[in-house]
Amino acid sequence: MGRFLSAITRTTTAGELRVPATDWVSVAEYGAAGDGTTDDTAAINAALASGRVVVLPPGKTYKVSQIHLNALSDVT
């Protein structure tokens, strides 16, 4: 996914937010299977620890046990 998109665009109440491809990462790049059976906890936590915007590809089901967010996380 990350190799094919040049940026992510998201519309917010304040307008449009555009995140350059170098600033985000897909959980798939960290090994998340998204098949609903495989435990994707480690992959998702590793992506979150990268400090980049984390994308969960649509159409997938992620099985997780515990997500670790730091105090500076901007969860939307």
C-alpha cells in the first residue's frame, strides 16, 4: 500500500489534511496480516512506535490484544 500512494488526504472540519507518503506507514509493512485470525498486536504496536501516521488498510480485520499509545499520540 505505502509504495503506491503518494499521500493520504483526509477531510476534517477544519479543512483538508494531506499527509505526505514519507510521514505515514501501513501496518501491513510491519507484518499485520489483517485476516481476523492472526494476532496483529505486535505489528500494529511496532507501526505505532514508529512515530509516523499509522494506516490500517480498509477491508481487513485486525486481531489485537493490547494497543500501546504514548501520551503524545493523536488518535482520530
